[in-house]
Amino acid sequence: EAQVTQNPRYLITVTGKKLTVTCSQNMNHEYMSWYRQDPGLGLRQIYYSMNVEVTDKGDVPEGYKVSRKEKRNFPLILESPSPNQTSLYFCASSSGTQRYNEQFFGPGTRLTVL
Amino acid sequence: GDSVTQMEGPVTLSEEAFLTINCTYTATGYPSLFWYVQYPGEGLQLLLKATKADDKGSNKGFEATYRKETTSFHLEKGSVQVSDSAVYFCALGHQGAQKLVFGQGTRLTINP
């Protein structure tokens, strides 16, 4: 089954404790992105990657890091989480071979930073 | 920059009612337009899309028409069901870009 998976689905942590949210897709997609969803703001892009070893900032990159060492994986790293990073996070991927491609979303990771 | 504005929610309707969720956008060039749906506890799923002016996207009884003259992409359904209860997001994207610009989302609840 074609899908984007994220882990963990739920995470409660404390300020300053480094964490990683994993994202994996099995569709051989070139493009992957991370978004955060906040009430009244919709989804905003954090980082994106156009292929292995190619990443770039989205609209709200502060406080986040990413890496793309393999095509299927695109982890999101919070080196020193703060309460304002409490949010619902989505990973997405798309194939990049057409004019515009449907983005496939993972199930989301709900993060709470105390 | 680009932006998408959706009607304020939440929206509550009775089963079999007519649904309209308004969406307007501001963008340079000729973006593609999308409606995504998020069911409780799940990620976003593409509901429908339109890639050029006057295109009509449709799926599962939902429709939306790309109106360039009014910069709108309103979502409609003639007879809603309880299973349509979800959050609906309007979004736009540009050719060659892999970022979607989302509206704030509209929570829809359908009562039996």
C-alpha cells in the first residue's frame, strides 16, 4: 500500500530535550516536505527536500532541522524544543514528474512541549 | 505573497443539506487549486483539484470551479452525509513548486 508513515504519532516532551520525528514514504517520490498545523493558521511549510541531500527552508524553519540521506526518509529534528513548537506536524511527499503533483500526507504527529 | 482565505467555521448542517464552503485566493501567475479533507485522527487527503481557469474538479459528490475572475474556488455538495464531517482545507500550488499554500481550514459537522 502506497503511504507516508510518521513516528511517533503522539509525543509529550519538555523544553530543551532533543527529539526526532521520522517520516518515510514507499512511493519512490523525489519531493518531501514538513508542515505544521496550528488552529486558525492552516498548514505552513517548515522545510522541503527536492531529492537526496537537497533541502531548503519553507516558511517557518526556525527551530527545526531536517536531513535527506535516503530518498524514502525525511526526519524532522528539534534540537531544543520550546513550547511554541507545540503543534500537529505532517510529512508529505510527491513525485515531481508532472506539472503539479498531488501531495500525499502522513497521519500526523501531535507534539506537546511543556 | 500567495494566500488563501476560507470562510470561518465551524459549520454545522443537517444531513441532506446543501453545502458551500467559500475559498478565495491571492496569487501571482496561474496556480493550481485544491481541496483537501482531514477526517478525525487522520492526515490530509486530496478531495479534488483544478489546474486552470474554468476547470471543475469533482469527487465523492463534491465540486469546485476555478474562477479566475473572482479568484475563487468554492466547495459545494448538493446533499451532505454524516460521513462528510471533517476539516476541509483549500490550497494553491504553483507549477514546479512543491509547496502548497493552505487556508485556515473549515470544520464541518453534519448532524443526522
